[in-house]
Amino acid sequence: MATSTLSTKGQVTIPAAVRGALGLHAGDRIDFVELEPGQFAIVAATKSVDDLKGLLGKPAAPVSIEAMNEAIAQGASKA
């Protein structure tokens, strides 16, 4: 288990083994995600929006602006 000490300024050095496992480098951002009261996970937040490109793939058929507007209008009428 990797251990670190909290400084008087509230800072913690992330151990090298943890940085390596998360692929973290100087300047990267991390998120602290609460799993349950008193327990958090550290998650690397280093991905950019560009990394999401192609994640969902292309639609089977193109959708027209008119069809999008109709779907929006139907959804709004249900709210």
C-alpha cells in the first residue's frame, strides 16, 4: 500500500507507484470521487474532449435538422 503525509498547507505528494499506475505527469489534473462517507478514489482527469472523438461511432443514417427539431419539440411537450 502506498502512503503519503498531509502537509500543514493541505498538500500531499502522490507516491511514484500511484502516479505511474494512473499515468500522471506534472501538471495533470486529478479528481477526488467520493465512494462513500470517508472514502474517496483518485481518478486521473487528463483526457481532453478531443479524446472522445469516435467513441460512439457514426449513426446508421443521417438525421436532418427538421427531424432533430421535431424530436426536440416532442420532448419539450412532454416536460
